[in-house]
Amino acid sequence: MSVAGHKETLSFQTEVSQLLHLMIHALYSNKEIFLRELVSNAADACDKLRFEALSDDALLEGEGELQIQVEFDKQARTVTVRDNGIGMSREEVIENIGTIAKSGTKEFFSRLTGDQAKDAHLIGQFGVGFYSAFIVAERVELTSRRAGMGPEHGVRWVSEGTGEYSIETVEAPHRGTEIVLHLKADEDEFLDGYRLRHIITRYSDHIPLPIRMRAFNDQGEPGEEWETVNKANALWARSRNEITDEEYKEFYKHVAHDFEDPLAWTHNRVEGRQEYTTLLYIPKRAPFDLWDRDRRHGIKLYVRRVFIMDDAEQLMPAYLRFVRGVVDSSDLPLNVSREILQNNRLIDGMRAGSVKKVLGLLEELAKDRPEDYQTFWSAFGQVMKEGPAEDYANRAQIAGLLRFASSHTGEATQDVSLADYIGRMKEGQKAIYYITADSHGAAAHSPHLEVFRKHGVEVLLLSDRVDEWLMSHLTEFDGKPFKSVSKGALDLGELETDEEKKAAESAEKEAGDVVARLKTALGDKVDDVRVSHRLTDSPACIVLNEHDMALYMQQLLRQAGQKLPSTKPVLEINPGHALIQKLKDVDEAQLGEWAEILFNQALLAEGAQLEDPAGFVRRLNSLILSRL
């Protein structure tokens, strides 16, 4: 059937043009990577067809064996990568290649450092590996037809990697995608069959699909026969002692589309009532879309080595969404769907087992390779803090993996475990003390820490946005309850001497009149005014009720449009502070002004926003002038 070619020339998305320029002129120091990327994409296309064909075998068009072919032509100076996978329609070619908005390109450019070696690692994270073809090619021709569509629906895409590309409708007798690279003048090394085979066996040996090249004839030239050049078996199905670390690392790069080695991995075969195999990896760096909880691309599900689906979110909880790898089940049916996975006891068992393996791997990493664990925590610590709320069954194990900044070190680095903290607890200390704030500086310099510094008691400094939510679900660790130093009444118990307790009682009696006057002056702005046991240097501080949310977090949620119940804080004063002593001799009119200033200062120290900042400035200026 003849095809009336519908050809048009389109411009690349601006970010794509920038990316192509970067690819061609700056980024890759290892040019051979282009073949790995194209073969990886071809393998994904075959996997997608195999999955869709489970419900519609007509998509296979009578050609059941999926494969990838690689060949070269010295005379034409071309390298061709061909697959008989799912293929693409005209619209899909434009969407997936003409633009790469889905790849987060703007975010990609914002991460560039100018260091070629470091920047090269970003490519895999942003799904832009196809464009690596332009490292070695001056022109790229892509011909594709989607499975299930007629030969007249083929599409050809051509670009020289500049500002535009052409796309036209062509006749394509075979489904799948063929990419022809017209090599640059100085890229003759890729017109060598042995060189191409070496690249394939180095980077793509593990792909469970045959990658074929033409067999050499008696003259040492490619002949008519095709032969498989990779092992073409599922790496995870092999015994662990047969697999080298290098093979594990290369498989990770394939399955995660990452250019860096993984931080750690765990490979396990489970037998018994359930049979399945897991090969799970911990990446070294966070992907750009880590905080997009709807973007799930971690675990690939296989059934008896047949690819079933990508992004199998049922196999890993959200707080472990950074984990990459495969799960291969011997028990699930081949036609399993996402709906069936939702409430499936087999899936629940595999998920529970996989989570245990990942948490165990992280515990080993923390124990045996603390520097690598710190690298992990810097990348994924905030995600792990979602765990105690989401995974009650493993809450204690997750808590043991958490890391915090602490007043013990004074540094912002989160490297203190709860076990470390308990090991340094003072004699007579009953609780794990912590404070939440909107920044490390605000936490480290909070007036609530003054009495703890006096007694040499360590306080955990929590300043991540997720910390307030975390602590609402983490009530104790190793039998020790958590206690916020900025909420509720403070009782140091055995940490205070009898003399200190008597002095505090005496000061509270002496300050009774000032407390009553301040409470009257502030009225319904506060729940109470009382003498503080927290302060040694500051005149006053804000204390919330035991279960109230931190003021800075209340402010954030209100700005986001959340409606919150109104809460009134407690104002605690330090009766030994000179400013509070002066208030004993101030008349009622001036006391009202001082009360407002004390209250607003305490709010600011908590990271809260004043309702009337101009009024605060006016009062402060007025009182300063009255003393000059």
C-alpha cells in the first residue's frame, strides 16, 4: 500500500536544543555510552510490548521472539540499532523525542555544575539517554511503527542535532523502532564489529533479550547470519556466586537508568510457601523527582522472568521509593494487572519480605560502611523520615536508621543516631529530648535549650519540614519516650538537684505578682503566663501545649490554605532576668507595652510571624527613645 507522506519540519523545545548542544560539545567523556543507552531503550520497548501482548496477543503480529539487532556499514558510515518492540506512533515520537518536558529538563539544567564528569551522571537520572546518539552522530534517523497499527502508519524522524527536526509518515512493514546513526568523521572506532561487541558485552550482557549482530564470515567481515552476542539471561536468576560486582553494577545502571554505581544492593531468592527472587539497589544520589510522590519508577515486576510491569508501587512503600531493582515471582499469574495487585496476599508477602531486606541492607551499611551510610542519609534521609508514620510494623527498625543533628556536636550535619543519643544520656535522664524549628540555626540557638546546656543534657535539633510530622508518630525508642523541650511543662526530675528545685520554687513565689500582671495585660493572646524552668539567659519564651503543632509549621499550613484550629501558647518568663526584674516597678500603662514586646520577641524566636509587625516596631522604638 502506498503512503502519502505527510512531512513537516518542527523546532525543538528550547531546553532540548540546549541539551543537544551540551551533548555534542561538552558532556560525555565516555562516548561508547551512546550504545548502552540505545540498547537499553530498545529493551524497554520490547518489555512494554510483551506486557501489552498479555492482554492482546495480536500485537505480536505473529512474530513472537523479541530481539534487538545492532549492525554497522563501513561504506555508509552508519551504526544501526533495531528492535521489534512496542514502537511509537507519530504523536508519541513528537511527544517523546521532539520535546522532553516529561524528563524534567529544566530541573536537569539547574543541577549542572560545569564539571563534565559529574554532569554526565545526571543524564540517566533525567531520562534523556536517547540524545547521547548525537555525541558520535552528525545525523540521526529514527523509523518506528507502533504495534497494532498498519504498515502505512510508520513514522520517520530525522535531525542533525541543531534547532529543528523533520518528521514524516512512511510505510513501515515491521513494528518496532530502527535508529540509524550517521557517524561523525572522527568516530571510525564504532565501525568495527569487535568494538561494538565489546561495548555490548560490557554494558548490556545482562539484558534478558537476545542482542544480535551479524556473524563474521571466513574473511572476517559481517555475513548474512545473525548471532546472539550477549548472555541474554536474567541476571537476577543466576546464583550470586556466579555474578561479579561489575555485573551487578552494570545491571543497576540498566534498570535504574543511572550513570553512577549503586551504593549497595541485596540479591535474594525466597523459597517455601512463596517463591520469588529480589535484586534491590540503593542509589548513590537522589533522582530529581524524589518528592513527586505520584512518580513511581522503582521496582520492575517479572513473573517467571517475563516482564509484567514497570513502576510496581505495590511492591515497595512510599518512604522507600528511591529503591531500584526487580522482583521476579514464580507464583503470580502472567496476566496479573495493577488492579489484581492491589489486594493480593502474594504481593503483600513479597512486599513485606522486600522491605525487610532493604532495611537490613541499610543497617549493614550503617554498621560496616558509616561514610557510605552518611552519603545515603544526605540523599534520602528526609524520605526515610516518612517511614515511622507509614510502616508501623517496622517502626522500631526504621527509627534505628534515622539520623539527626544534635547539640552534642553543634553541627548541622545529621549524623547522630538514637542509639548514639541513648549511649550518652545523663544518669537519671528519663527521656530523649528534641526541638523542632524551621532552620538549624533557629533550633540550635533556641532559648528552650538554655537549661539543657547548663546541665550538659543533649538535645536533638530537628529542622527538616517533615520532622514535626515524624515526631507525632515516633513516641519512643528503646523504651525511652521522646520529649519536646518546647512543649508542655518541663520536669527535669533527677537531673535537677534539691537546691535547684528549692531555688526555682522560691523564684516562682517572688514573681507571682509580675506573672499575674503580665497575664492580665496579654489577655486572650495567651493560654497562660508562668515562671520558666527552661531559661537561664533569655527573659521569656513561648511554650506550646503538649500536642500542639510548632508555630512555624502552623504558619506554613495556613499559607498553603489549610484551616487549623486556633491555639493559644503559654508565655514563660525568667524571673532572674534583669528585664523581668525591672517590670516590678513599671506602671500598668507601660507594662502593657512591655508585655507585648516580650510576647512578640518570644514569638519571633519560635519562627512565628507577627500579626502586627508594624506595631511591634513602633512599641520597640518608643521604649528605646524613652530610655535615651
